[in-house]
Amino acid sequence: MRYDIVTFGIPMVEIMRKRLDCPFDEVGEFEGPYPAGDPGICLYECVAMGYRGCYVGVVGDDPLGSCFLNQMERGGVDHSYIRKDPLHTTATSLLAKFSDGSRSFVFTLPTSAAAQLGPEDFDEELLRNVRWVHVSGCAISVSKSIAKLHHMIMDFIGDDVTVSFDPNYRKEILGLDEYKKRCKKDL
């Protein structure tokens, strides 16, 4: 199958504070989980606009992974390239919002199933049949293996493939200097 857009991402769910101004160091209520992560959100919306999309990633073999996969399926996203890792849990993001517009995050991404995405997920056949690759800076920051995979993808695809890049830098995941290094080819 030929896809309009493919992303090699970080499948995750987000769990949010129910009310404003309730930091994580205080007891409070949460709502969710909601399927999240910038690669999935981008892809989901592209498919909603009529593009054929495929998500490559890793979830845990757990209910949160099923939550993410179910949302992709409901949206018509091909998630057959998302593998389940029985040794790691699905990535989560905890979110607290504040009345001044700021937000606070706690991510489990670096130790999650999502961080296990890497060069072994490279698929030449998939990339031969794609028109557009969406790259997430947040995904690149999660693990060196994800960054290496993205560099392999960029080396493989032709000039006829459109690449979009969402920097989405998250200081909660990785320092800025290391983030910049991972975005460059030489790791």
C-alpha cells in the first residue's frame, strides 16, 4: 500500500489534572487517559483530512497501549507497524495546567515502550511507498535509537518525499545541547 504520510513516533497517553492550578506535588484528581503525542496527533488529523497514514512505533502490551491503538483505529490510521513490547509499559504524560497559561509535564517516555523504537523498525518497503514523512523532535529526544532511526530514514528517502519537522522540544525529557546533537546526523 502507498501511504500519503508516515510517522515514526512515540505512542503515548496523556493523563491530565481535572482542575487548574493543581501542581503534581499536591493531591488532586486526574482525567484520561487520552491518546497523545505530537506524531500521533499530526497523523490522526492528516488522516481525518483524507490522507492515508501509517504510524510506526512501540507500545506496551498493556491497556494504555490498547487505548492508543484503539484511537488510531477509530481514526483510520494504519497502526499495523506499531509493535507491542511486553517488557516496557506504554509511555505516559502527566499534565497540569495553570491559570497563567503555563503547563507542567511529567513524562515516562525515556523508560517506556516508545523509547524502544529504533533501527530494527526501519522498513525499506514502507519508505519506498510514501509521499511524506513527519518527524517529531520530541520523538528524537526520547532515545538515541529513535534519533538513529530517523537519520536512517532521511538517508534512504528520495528528494520526491516531503519531510515535515515539528521541533517540539521538551526540557523535561532532554537538555537542549543534547537535543541539538540528536537532531544532527552525527550521533
